[in-house]
Amino acid sequence: MSEKQRAEWHCYQHNDKLARVFLTNEGFEVDYYKGKELLKTETHYDKSESWAENCADNYVQGIKQI
């Protein structure tokens, strides 16, 4: 099994919320931060880039709650 590759694709930030979208060899992942604390990583392997970006943007805008 090959090592998982993870490259930052996009970053969204508003006030103290940050969401980083990554492209992996399996698909997209999103890391959600409040301040410097990583709250959660979501996997969206079966979804599109737009889907992952919308999740990230919705979080920093306060629409998506973690």
C-alpha cells in the first residue's frame, strides 16, 4: 500500500475560523480550525473539488457548524 499524499489545495479564513482543503491520492479532505486548534478533518473522497470547497467556505462563514 502506498503512502498517502496530501497537498493543500485551497484555504478559507474568516475571523478565527480557518478551513484548509487538501487533495490526496484518495480524494479531497478538509481540516477545520478554530483559532489554532484543529477541530476535525472530514474526508470527501467521493465528492468533487467544488463540494469540498463549499464545505470549507460554509464553515468559515458560520453556516456549517463543527
